[in-house]
Amino acid sequence: MTPKTGQSVKLFLRYGIEVEGLVKEWTEEQIVLQTENGYSTIYNPSEDLIMTQIVGKPNVIVIETPNEPEQPIKSSVIDNLPPQPHIDEVPEEATPEQKKVELEREFLDVKENMPSANSLRLEKLAKLRLMLKEADAQIIRKELRNPVIGGKQTAYGEQVAIFRRAK
């Protein structure tokens, strides 16, 4: 059986040499394969070729185009969604830890309850992720500015005095 052009084959040649690639040309005089490194040509296949293995089907890319354009989400589907909390509902006087907890809850609600085909969902999730990162940064800034040593909050001058006494 002779492989056809475009089929993926593995050739076993004399002296233990193996060549794998796509068939570009297959005649009695020569075999041309497209390999990962370029092209390989076997000039005397009747003497050098021991075995041929057809690895798979021809590499054909099939692109399917949908017959119908995507339908927008019907308003009845959007109307039946549970009410989503708004990002701005977190009070400004809340601590960064409280803000983070509220943002995490809202992130999980949006992730679980909104339909995945909704582009608004992706925008909301991206915005919430950015806000979560900012809340983490605020928590870290707060801890760096007002560290707690030994169970009580200390000012910078007190920290220096504590460390000088420790020497």
C-alpha cells in the first residue's frame, strides 16, 4: 500500500534510521517527506526502505462555520437572574479586610450565578479581580504602616526603641 500525499508516515530505513513526516511526493525513484526540521528525501526507496507505518489520517483542517449567527441573550433570561450586589455597595469606612471579604463574596456570586455566555460577566469578574488585588495591597500597606508587635499596635518611634533595647 502506497501512502498518499499529505498522510503522516513513519519510515524505517536500513541501519536503524527512522524518519517521520508528511508525504509530499512518493514515487519509485524517491520519497519526499516534510519533517519537523524541513524536508527529507530518500533517493533509492526500493533498497533503503524496510518498513512503512502510516501514523494517522491526512492532516486536513476542517473549519465549520455556524449557519445561524449567535443569538443575543433574551431579556427574559436576564430578568430572571437573581439581583447582583453592586461593586459600590461596600461602605468606604469599612476596613480593608471587610472590603476584601465583600469583594470575594461578590466575585463568587458573579462566577456562580451569571451565565457564562454573558460578556458583562467577564467584565465584572475582571473588575472584581482588580479590586481584590487593590484590597490586598491596602491590607499589606496598613500592616506595614501600623505593625502589631507583641499583641499591641506600635508607632514607628516605639519600634525603633524596642529594637534598640533588644541589642
